[in-house]
Amino acid sequence: MFKKITTGFVIQDYDENGKCISQSFVAGDDVQFEDKNGNPLETDDGEKIERNHEYFPFDMVQPQTVEVVDFVSEYDDGSILVSPAKYDASTGQISDIHAIDINMTGMLSREFIIRRSGEEIEICLQCHEHTMKAVMLESVASKQSLEELKTCRGGCDND
Ligand SMILES: [Zn+2]
């Protein structure tokens, strides 16, 4: 793993109302390579990397982190529905849920995804579109202990 550091400038375009409509980064000539600890790479290594690394555009869109997962819906009558969906690990957003619309008799009790790694992540039962993240909260009863609370990564008020 290494870092590519490019010196340049950011240009932001505004409309007449002062709202930013686009931005771009203009790369200069100064490019440096550092290792993961921030130490400059030796010239030889740097040149090798400069030849071998892919060109990634400077539009600040993060590299794709979307993967296909199993979307699991559990119902209180014991029935389980599994369908493929897409999961973006950087935002926690679930998309393209290919759930078959069948009339389930039970009430939805739990939803989660299973990642390729086998990891299971709870889905928000309010929006059905985001995973839950654990946050540590100071317990109201005792200030010494921390309570783990799960909240929707999409920002639903889930309490
Ligand atoms: Zn939500």
C-alpha cells in the first residue's frame, strides 16, 4: 500500500445564487509517493510505482465499495426471505433489493445482510435501506458503564 500525493488546485463553480454547482481538481506537476507511514518512497521505488499504478481521476468520487450481498428478511411466523442486494460499505446503503413481492403472512421481525466474508449486519427496520452501526452511549443508570446502541447509518430516528 502506498499514497500518491498530487499538488494542485481546486476550482469550484457557483451559480448566480451562490450555490456550488460543480468542482474539479487541477493536478500540478508535483507528485510524490509515500508509504503508508508517510515516509517518502526511494526514487527507484517511486519511479517503479509511477509506471505501474493505475490512473485514478481527481473528481473525488470514492473508489467503488459496492458489493453484492444476501438480503435476509425474517418474519415472526418463522418464514425467511433471502434475496440478492447491493451494499455500499462506505455509506451503509443497501440498493437494488431483488425481493420477490409475495404476501408474507408474518410480521417482519428482523432484516440483515450477509456479506461475502460471512459477516452479518443488521438492517434498519424503518427505512430498509441502511445498515445499523453500533455507537457507545453512556448509560443513564450508571455513568461508569457504556451501553452499545445501534443506530441507522441513514440517519433514521431509531429508538
Ligand atoms: Zn434507517
